[in-house]
Amino acid sequence: MIKKIFTCALALFFTAAVFAQTKSQTDEKTDAILRLTVDDAVKYALENNVSVKKSELALNLKKRAKNSSWNAISPTLTVSGSFNDDLEKDTYSTGISGSASISLSPSIFSSIKSALLAYDAGQLSYEDTKRSVELNVRKSFYNILYQKENLAAQERSLETAQQTYDSNLAKYNRGQLSELDLLNSQYNVESKKPTITILKNTYTNDIASFKRVLGIGLSINIELEGDLDDVVQKVKLSEEILHGDIEALPSVKSAQNSVDSAKAKLLSTRFSAYGPSLTASYTYGKTKTKNVDNLSTTNSLSLGVKIPLDGYLPWSTGALSVASQKESLEELKLQLEDEKTSAAINVRNSYNTILQAQSQLETLEKNVNLMQRSYEMTRIAYNNGSKDLLTLQKAEDNLLTAKTSLQQQEFTLISNVLTLESTLGVPFGTFSNVTN
């Protein structure tokens, strides 16, 4: 009996040890932190993001269509065999034949051109998707950094308010402070807690959305490495931005591709309505009949031409289709010119907005320094009894507001810089010297 009890106890011990080790390994994996710089985050997104993968698949389809766009001039080949049995005459015949035919029309060449332009459009769309995802990742990255700093500032403010309340509670117990002042300091502590709870929930939700964009598991803990102030200090712009080549902007390239595609489509429609088509076929075959020594041979060549005439009638389907394509082309040309103007305006507006934000940052930084000094002096005066609690709380709120405004303006500046880089189609980090 003792031996059995000892054996069971030993088995339970080993089982518990194995379970503890497994759980420890699981906890280590769960608690592992993936540290990401902004470039690391972009790399993850470009490799794993669903939108990028879908756009890449669409591009591959258009590439296949481009590579096989010439197949319209490929001949059609057929091979056929036959067997005929005349039961009444006790005779039969067998035969085999092959044929090749080809059809040529002027629209073939425009179809090849359309396939090339479609592939170019696919490339532009793919690059636009990647840049859009990268822009989203970079803005989200810095937004999360801003939220983290804001949350930290709010928590420091709560700690300060709690310290003030603890000090006031001691004074109240010694009879040196009124109950009203004690309640006010307690309210100041409790009023900050809902804001911090909301900020924490928002931060958690945004982190989850950020992981989804990056294509990493929600169970993975991540920590973003970066500093808003460091990026802001490196932002440099030049007026040369305003005098760049408008034709090179991604949005203008896309609009130009639409115009070129419409021209190719119009040409194809014209060929279909007015252009002749040529057909050629060749057939060769042999037939063997029972009890007949000679083979009968089929050897024929046929050529044909087809000229559509209804396209010359203004009310015909072909003529109406050509007219419709002309109107679509003119509309796209107008859109192209409007896009050039719009892009130039967007570049100028972003440039001016960034300069204005940089100017405001200087004022906000001075405000933070001023409010920091005001709060420190007010706190000293309050501890000495020359300032009341409401004055101290006012100074604390002013300092928190100044810090929050500065952090928000830093994120706004970075966001505008990223938008400008996306509009110009230059590598991200060009104007902040972060990537390059």
C-alpha cells in the first residue's frame, strides 16, 4: 500500500512539474514584447497586410493578361478523324484531317495596347495601395505615441493630485485645513480618473487596430519605440517643393493613365466599327476506302475579308459607341487638368500648414515652460500658506493643458508632413530625415 501511495505521489509530482514548465513557457511567450520602430512596423505591414496582398494578386492577373495579349493572333488548330461503315455494301472508309485558321483585325493591336496600359494602371494601383498602407501605419504609429505620452501626462497629473490630497488630509487631521479644501482636493483626484480610463481604453483599441494593419497576432504584446519631439525637430522643408514637376505626382500619373487607356479603347472601338478583318484557313486530309488502293486527299486554302459598313451609319451601334468613347475621353482629359490644379493646391496647402504648425510649436513650447514655472512657484506658495487650493489646481490644470496642446500639435505636424510626402510620391521620411 505504501509503495502504491509513493508511486502515485511521484507521478503527480512529475505531472505538476511538467504542467508548471509548460505554463511557464506559455507565459514567457505571452509576456514577450515585440519592440517596433516605425520602419519595423512598415515592414510588417507591407509583408502581411491584407490590402497589399489583394492588390498584388490583382497586379499578377493583369501581368498575365499583358503577357498573353498577343494570343488573338494565334492560329486555331484542329485535328479530326472519321469512320464510315456502309453495312449494306459491306464497305467502310476511314479518314484523318487537320486544319489551321487565323483571323486578323485592326483591333488586335489596340487590344494589346490596352492590356499594357491596364498593367501600368495595376502597377500604379499596387504602389498606391502600398503607400496608402504605409501612410496609415506611420500616422497610426505616431498617433499611438501621442496617446501614450498624453496618458502618461494625465497619470502624472493624477499622482500629483493624489499627493496634494494626502498632504491636505494630514493637514486636516492636524486641524490646519478646512474640510471644504479637503473635499476639493479629493474631488480633483476623483475627477481625473474617468479621463484616464477613457484614454486607456482608446489606447488599447488603437493598439489592436494597429496590430491588425500590421498582420500580427492580437495576443502579441508590442511596444513602439520613438519620440515625437525627435521627429519634429528634424522636419526641414524647402520652397523647391512648390516648383516640382506636377506630372510626376502619383495622382496625376493615375489620371494620365486613365486618359491613355481611354484613347486605346476609342481606337479599338473605331477599328471594330470601320476596320476590315481578314480570315485565312488551310485544311489537309486523307481518306481510305475499303478495297480501294488510292487514297483520296483533301487540300484546300481559303481566304476572306470582311468590311463592316454599318459603322458608317451615324445611328448604328458602332458609330454611337465611337461617339460615346469620344465624350468619355474628353471628360477624362478635363479630369486630368483638374487633378493637376488640385494636386498643386494640395502641395501648397500642406506646405503652408506645416510652416504654420512649426511656428505654433515654438509658442506652445514657451507656454509649457511658462506653465511649469508657474505651477512650481504656486505649489511652493501653497505649501507656505500664501496660495489657496483652487489656485494650485488652476496652475496644475494649465500645465497639463499646455503639455497636451504641445503633444497634439507635434502629432499634427508629423501627420501633415507624412501627407505631403504621400502627395509628392517621395519616400517617407524625406522631410524629417528619419528614414534616409
